[in-house]
Amino acid sequence: MSQKIVVTGAAGLVGQNLIARLKLKPGIGIVGIDKHPANTALL
């Protein structure tokens, strides 16, 4: 079963590290949301 996780503040310090960890786990879809959409290009 796949899961989808929404990370708010995705381009911040915690968000970037959380997304990096979640990318290592198979079967998890990640949706990153940030106040400034241009910052999500880093992810």
C-alpha cells in the first residue's frame, strides 16, 4: 500500500531534511508545499 505525505514548509531546514529521508523509503508519495513556490526547485 502506498502512502502520500504532505510536507508544509518544504524548502525550510526541517522540510528539506524530512523530504530527503522520506525519498529513501519506497512506496511513499511526497507533496512539498512552501510559501514561496520558487524555493521548491531546491527539492
